[in-house]
Amino acid sequence: MTLTLATISAGEPEIFAALQGEGISAGLPCAFIRLSRCNLACRWCDTAYTWRFAGDNRPHVDGVDFAREANQVVLEVAEAARRIVALGQNRLVITGGEPLLQGAALARLVALLPGVAVEVETNGTVPPHPALDPLVAQYNVSPKLAHSGNAAQLALVPERLAAWANEPRAWFKFVVASPEDVAEVAELARAHALPAARIRLMPEGRDAATLRARMAWLAPLCLNHGFGLSDRLHIHLSGDTRGT
């Protein structure tokens, strides 16, 4: 069985070790594997090379088309596991793209990594594969707000939001660019019974100055609503680069 991965460079799969930059695990040393393909298209996505291939006309602020052959690679599950083990970390973050589109193959991968705590980052629209779900320690669920450019009927699926709200392993991470986005999060939390204690708001931005500026007004809004605040540590440390 194979996985379809993003690349760090042409032909080289994006499997690496770094500190987790976002959410409740921020600062922890982890191995990462970044999968290719996504069922959504966020206009500000910082990993558009996982989905916006030549011929894809879904809008993105950069307007860049990526060559599939240079930005996507297929790897045997066993080889992916070997590379992850070689990194020597006891925590794995599976990210994308939308990783749960490849749930069956991920179940095979994680089964080859005993003793490794697994985080799955997801946009929250795809249910976990039944063989993968028992092997996951934490879900980092990032539902996409209106400013992402995705239609609400695609990005905010009521039955999926309800399922995540009732899943104690799920932590919600909302990307926020304006105070109006915070109001949208508050309404989603009310409508779908998302626990405030498991919600983190994260500023949208691909450079440290933008993140700092947005956190300045976001922090008091988090306090007012009882939400947590998430930085993007990897941007401060390495900039907007692959393999971080």
C-alpha cells in the first residue's frame, strides 16, 4: 500500500523532525509527514503545493500553479515508516493537505510505529477511517471560516462538527484574520456545542510581523470568549518554508 506525499524538494518526500508550531502541542519535538491532496481550497493556504497543481483554477492569493511531478510523490507505507523511525521522535504529526483522505493507508503506517503518539491535523470534513481512529492520540481539527473562500456547505459539515465536539481527543484550531472571524467562531461554537476549553484561535499569517500584529488584538478577544490562543512557532523560527 502507498501514500501520496508532498515534497520538500523534487522527488524528496516531506518527512522531517521539528518542533510542533501550532495548537496545544506547540513546542514539542515531533516527526512530521505531510500528505498531498485536499478536498478544500483555502485562499490563504500556506501549503498550496499540496493541492494547487497546474490546471487547478481554485483561487489562491499567490496565484501560483505547482507542477504535480515536482510537488507530489508516492511512497510505500513501509518506507514512510522507516523514514519516520529514523528521525528518532516519539510523537508523529500527520498533516497535509487533508490527511484523512488517505485514512486506510495511514492506518497501515501507524500500525508500524508502536509507541509513537500520533496527532492528525484535519480540516474536519472527513471522518477518520475506522482502522486508523483507535491508533490516534490527538486530532487537531481546523474548520475553515468564511474568509478561507470555501463554501460553508463544503467546509462546515454539521454532522462532522457534532462528531468532533463529542470526541475528547479533538482540539479545535481556527485560523483568524479579523475580529469578524472571532465572532464567526463564537457562533459556530454555540451552534455546534464546541467546548470553548478545546478551542484555540490562531492568527493567519506567513511572517512573524503579521502574526505579532494580529495576536495583539486577538489575545483580548480570546480572553473575552474563553478561547485559547495559538501562535505559529515555526514561522518565527524558520519562516514560511517546507520541512518546518
